[in-house]
Amino acid sequence: MAVFEVIRSEGLNLVKITLQNEMVRTEAGALYYMRGPITMESKVGPMGGLLKAFASGESLIRPTYTGTGELYLEPSFSNFHVFEVQGQEWILERGAYWASESGVQVDVYRDKTLTSLLSGQGFVNIQTRVFGQGQVVVVAQGDVQEMELKNDKLVVDGRFVVARAASLQYSVEKATKSLFGSMTSGEFLVSTFQGTGRVLIAPIPYWRARLYEAITSMTLSGSSG
């Protein structure tokens, strides 16, 4: 079993993975450095999934690392959270996938068109689907809370849900029954999760991550202008 460790230093976070003749998969470009006899291999996934991923900007070509040693992934101002799939199927928000064990299958997931459009993702919202057995590492804007729903309902105003169990029913709805009430309440559309399963949320972002995003956004805007 690979050992995942989140190292925190100087306001940055990075993931260290210790391998003992094992294999792990990571997001493309996540490698920082590695130590020991570890072999990297990169394969192209199914063409259908590749086209969907290309259209959405989500990565499908995710390299694997096999061997014995230590693997360090790129540091970030954001947070990294490790959780067990436990034989269930999970849907990860776009850009949330970071790494996983070999027993975890990684695939693309296409959200319903209407739900994607209402949530601000456009006509096609391609996310990441993981299933199997093992650990998964996700990127989050801050500390992650695991919420267990048991025949319950969770309503979220904002895009701070990192991942959800596929067993949950997901939809984007008006905040109130009437259109006028939703528009005047200040919360026009909300994300709703119903049923039984876990939801990972990160409602409070790290200020360093927000500052970095703001500076990057201003830099890109200035360059395009």
C-alpha cells in the first residue's frame, strides 16, 4: 500500500508518496522530483474519452510511476486531501484529481447538459470519475470537510464541493420555488446533493491561494490587453 503524506512548509503544500514495489498514477505535470528506482510511463486513454477531455480542458493522459522510492509532487498554495474510495464510485470536480493508487480506476465523466449549463460549466462539463479500491489525492482550495449523508439533502451555494459519491443525486436548482424569490434572495442557483453517500467540501479557501489566483488573473488580463 503506497503511503501518501501531505507536507506543509512556508505556506506551501506538497504530496510525498512512498512506494515499495508499487505503482501510482498522478495528474499530468504533477511530478516535482523522485528518488529511487522508479519508472515513469505515460499512455493515451480511449479516443472517445480523449476527445471529451480535450474539449473541456480536463487531462486524460495521466502518467504512472512504478518501483520503490519516494515521489514528490508539485507544491501549491492550495490544499491536498487524501481519502479512500472504498469500492465506491466518485465524481471529482474539474481539476480536483491529483494522484491515486493502482487499484483506483480513473476515467472521464460527462455531466448532464442542462445541469452543466446552469452551474456555469457550459454545455459540456467533463469531470473525473474514480472507482475501485485505494487512496485518491484531490486538490482543494482549503481544508476539506467530509460530510456523510444518510438519506439526507445538502444544498450548497458556491463551487466549493471537491468531490461527491456517485450514489448521490446531483442537480442545480433555483434557491427558492419562485424565479423572483431566487433572484431577490441573493442566491439564484444552488447545487443540491440528495441520498446516501459522502461529499467533500472546502468552504473556506486559503488566503494565499486566493491571492495567487487574483495576481495570476490580473497578469493574464494585462497580457491579453
